[in-house]
Amino acid sequence: MGQTARVSVFTWTAAVSLAAWLGLLLCQGFFWRTDVRLPPRWEPADWPDVCVVVPARDEAAVLPLSLPSLLAQDYPGRAEVFLVDDGSTDGTGELARELAARHGGLPLTVTPPGEPPAGWTGKLWAVRHGITLARARGPEYLLLTDADIAHEQDSLRLLVAAARTGGFDVVSQMARLRVESLWERLVVPAFVYFFAQLYPFRRIGRKGSRTAAAAGGCVLLRADTAERARIPDAIRHAVIDDVALARAVKGAGGHVWLGLADRVDSVRPYPRLHDLWRMVSRSAYAQLRHNPLLLLGTVAGLALVYLVPPAAVLAGAAGGSTPTVLAGAAAWLVMTATYLPMLRYYRQPPWLAPLLPFTAFLYLLMTVDSAVQHYRGRGAAWKGRTYARPDAVTDEG
């Protein structure tokens, strides 16, 4: 009787996991599709002025791979770049000036923001300083981009054309992250996959939808919308600043679009698991609003959705329960099928798809570690700045 009860529990748990996957497949905004790219666009008759703001802190290693691409933008209107060097100790500011002198292109201003006052994260204080300087030029658009992001020569042109054509207040692209090392292959595509599962791109771009998100590496923002939404002051506490920005814009009545990039790439390497672990754990618990109940729910949800299917296959095979094996295998198959488009987008082999439960387990551990670090007082961090206070790491505006 006990053996039968255990098999029954495994079978029902696997069936619930399968039902969850069918719900995600059909009812979560088709998150698994990777065809949400820049929307239809036409070149405007007059090209608006654009100011590019780049917050940078100790970025000398990646700047030679990214900044020249930004300065080389083939943009028909007036554009200039403000690189805000936030207390770098590796010569980031000096290197930026050297690269501008060597490569030419768009005008570059390198400026320090000073120490952030209480209640500001360092990155957003740097962004605020850059936006303040940019507003003196009266641009129609601001491009907020990170120091590790490389843009193809027509990137700015395409972003502005898409924003003008679609009437978007924000056009953001999820930069294609580097995928070269073994750990990058295992973890990076899943990072974007999980993000799209939480924030389905199709819902973000739909007027009237409450789903809001952006990708901080590439955000084209209307300057008057930024002022109306009080960007970045309204989100000064945020570590997950891209999601907070999109929420603030939508809250102010703005229209937001987010999709995958074809011509915008991150050049930052994450060769070791430790590097990727830090990237995720620095803000994972902030995403859960530092709520222990949300943490427990997230851990349980990850286990049910990602870990139960392979466990059910193994337990069903060991216990001779065909229904358990079939339910677990079906859930695992749906999971694998939804991950394949993201692997194709990242030009990775399909045999990585069945390994998604292992990657999800890593993310589960990273999330728990993020909570542990928070309660140890270490908090979230940006380029060596740590924000331990709970009200300093929320993504609420």
C-alpha cells in the first residue's frame, strides 16, 4: 500500500508539472518564441537629435570592444555620447578619451558624477548625471546603453526609426550576450529564456498590458517621457533598473517595446561559473522584493516546473510506474521544445536543451544564495558598490 501511495504521489506531481508546462506553452504570451525583433519601421523625414548616456565603472577591459562601435554610428541626425565615469580605478575615463581621439566619430564627453547621495544606486546616479548634461542639448531621444554593449553601425538609426514609426516611448533590445565558454553555453541562453518567461515580450509591447520590462543594455527613451515619468529620480533605489524604468514609463502612460537584438551584442565575458553566479545572485532576491514567502514560492515553483519532470522519469522507471514515466517525460519534452528556439537564437547545439533542468537547479541555488547574502547584510552590488539596505535595492519606482 505504501509503495502504491508513493507512486501515486509521484504520478500526480508529474501530472501537475505537465499541466503547468502546457499552461506556459499556450498561455504565457508565447514567451518561448524568438521572433520578437525590431518592429516595422520607416525612416523619418527629419531625424531627431539623440544623446547617448553610458554609465561606466572600471570598464577598461571591455571599452575598446564597445565604445568605438558607438562612436561609429551612421546616424543622419545630430547625436553625441556622454560617458559618465563613476569613480573608476582602472583608467576608464582616460581610455575613453584615447579611443575617441583614435577612432573619431560622434562627439564624446567624459564626465564624473561624484559620489551618489543616500538613497541612490551608483549606476542610476551616473545615469542621472548623464541625462542632466544631455537635457541641456534638448534631444528628442536618449539612448541609455551599458559600457559593455557593442552596436552595429546602423543600430541607433534603426532604433529611432522603430520608435518614430510605432509611436513608442521606449524601444529596448535584449543584447545578445556572449556565449563561448562551457558555463556561458549552459547558463546564458537560459538567463534570457527565464527573463522572457517572466516578462513575455509580446505582452510588453501591447497597449493596455500591465507587463513592463526593458533590457538595460540598450534602451531608447523619449526625453519628454523620461521627464514625465521622473526618470531616473523615481527609480533611484533600483538595482534592477531596466524593469523599474519600464514600469515607471508605463505608469506614466507611455508605450514600451522590448525584443531580442540582432545587431546589439554584449562583449562582457563570463568564463567561469563564479562570474555568472555573481551576475544572477546580485539582484535575484531584489527581484522577489526581499520577500521570504516569494522566495519559498519561487523555489517550489522552480522545483515543480523544472526538476520534477526528470525526477519523475527516474522515479517512475525505478518503481515500474508507466504513468509517472509518461507524465514526467511529456513535461520534459515540452520544456525541451520551448527551449530550442532560444538555443537556435544563440547558435548553440540542440543537445543542450534537455539539460535545462540542471541549469534551472543552478538558478534555484543562485536565488537562494542571493537571499542569504541579503540577510548577511551584503545586499546587491554594481561594479563593486554594495547596497545592503532593503529600501536601496527594490525595483519599485
